[in-house]
Amino acid sequence: MLTPLAPPALEHLTPHDLVTYFRCPHEMELQRSHRPHVAGLATAPIRTPADVVPLHRSPLFAPPVGRLTVNEGRLDVGTSDRLVYEDPGEDDLPVVFPPEQIRLDARFQPPRTTLVDPAWGLAGRPDWVVERSGGALVPVEYKATHLFVGYHEAHGRLFDTVQAVAECRLVEAVFGRRPPYGIVLYGDQAGDGAHEGWVEVPYGDAEERWLKVALDQVRADGVRAPVPAERNCAPCEPNAAGLCRYAAARPRRD
Ligand code: SF4
């Protein structure tokens, strides 16, 4: 009698991988292939073929954005809100919660701080997870930038929306409660907070469907083509490391 074959393991992806793929699939491939090398592990083979045809845009379609809400000013943290998770790898997060409102979940303390969703092959670390006064759990991603810089550009904050949707799924998988929305918090550090604010990214059936299809699409992509364009290539880390043959711009030196 034949033994049934086990299904192939899902390629492990992170919210950051999705964001990078949304900009340039080849950048994601280069990052994933060289990250293990940096950690002293074997380098994974790059699947992009030598005769690849560069693309004008990433094949990943945009997440739903029709229900986003944009809010100017300080994030409305109430006295009943609790901080239940914080990424210990981020040391530039602002202080928003007083000590009495910090109740970090003991399951996600070092060294096990990464949230893992085995069913969807997703793993990552939101900056925070907040339990709001009504009991809803909400992931928060902090960006040091001005609330409206880049907001209306063609790609702009769509990247942040991708990340927020993926983090909502992670929180649902790990904490067992579906977040109604994720938050992207913009601190405007350069402007001393003058233009800080936050965006609520709803997490409903449409966003969940988008994420599932996006993960399947990334995994099924055997090419991971480059998308050479100045806006992509100037800030690209693999480009700064001299890894990309298709770069359309010199790396930006910050
Ligand atoms: S340099 Fe440009 S084309 Fe190459 S991986 Fe980076 S973003 Fe993609």
C-alpha cells in the first residue's frame, strides 16, 4: 500500500517579504538568499533565471485601500488600553504607554519573540500589539516619517498597508482573536512630531482574501523578476551591497 505523500512545506514568508515583493520581486529574492549567509548559514539558490525580462511593475496587485482612515495628531491611547506585545529588536520606538499599561504576554518574551502562523507559512514581529479597551487586539507598526509624505504617490503608503494586513493575520493566528484593523503610526521624527498621525487599516474578509492570494502568488512565482526603476533601486539594500545586475540607479547613500 502506498504511503500518502506529505504536502510540501510552505515557503516561509514575512510581512517584510511581502512589502519587498510588492516593490521588486528580485529584491525579495536577493534579500532572502543572502540573509542566511549573513547569519553564517548556507546561501539559498536564487531562482531568477539569467535571461529574465525585467518588469515595469511588480506583478502583485494592491491590497484594498477603500476603507482606510487617516488620522492626524497623537494616537488616541486610552487609560484602559494595554500593550501586550513589543518587538524587543526595535530600540527606536516612542514611549506611548505608561508602565502600568504594559502587560507583555509571557509567551512572546525573548528568545521566542517572533509571531508564527504555521497554517499560512507567515512569521514576523509587529512593533506592538495593543489590547484596546473593548478587548480588540490591534497590531501597530511604527514609522518615523511624516504622516503625509509619500501618501498620495503611486506606491507611497500602499507598502505600509501590505505590512499592516499581514500583521493582522499574524495576530489572529497567534492570539486567536481577529483584529478589526491594524495601525500604522507615523511619528514625524524629523519634524519633531508636528505632522504625526496614524492610519487604521481595516482587516475584514476582503483584506484576508487579498493576503491569501498574495502569499500564494509569491510562492508560485518561479522567476522573481527585477523591477528596475530609480524609486526602487536607489534605496534597495541588495543594490547597495552590489548584488543586483539590473539596477536602474546608484544606491542612495544616507
Ligand atoms: S536594484 Fe532595483 S532591480 Fe535590482 S533588486 Fe533592487 S530594486 Fe530590484
